[in-house]
Amino acid sequence: MAKTKFRPLHDRVVVKRIDAENKTKGGIIIPDTAKEKPSEGEVIAVGPGGRDESGKLIPIDIKAGDRVLFGKWSGTEVKLDGEDLLIMKESDIMGVIA
């Protein structure tokens, strides 16, 4: 993503999904057709933040490189430089994984 000159606007965040394990704890291999899309990802880029009613900028709490959890149907899927990414609002992110 470093080559891309893409910068999200307002309170939007660009996230790259982190692939889930293809094996259960018991050792059963899950085929690709049965896998769900992962709801965990790494933040690639963030916008400057939203604005309140008076026009004051409210900065985003998330920064590039954070690992986050988001809803199953959150965001819009896009393809930039051959990578599948999600663009979502900061409010779609449920939390940061420490």
C-alpha cells in the first residue's frame, strides 16, 4: 500500500483483512468454501477525522498499523494495487486488539 497515493477522507479508515486460520484447534482443516470472511484486520490508512456541528475537527483514535475488529458486513470492498481492502467509517470498528 506504500506505493498507493490513496488517502481516505473524513472519518474513514482503510483496512486489510487478516486471513483466519484454515485449521480448527482440533486439527480439522476447513475448506475455502466453508470459511467465513475474517472480521479482523490491519489498518492501512486513516483520514484526518470528522467534524462536529461547529466545524471543529475531531481526530480519529485509530492509527495505521493497528489490528482491529469490525462487523461482519462493515465497510465497502475495493481493490487497490491488486490488494483487496475495505474502506469503512471509524464507527464501524468495534475495537483495537492490543
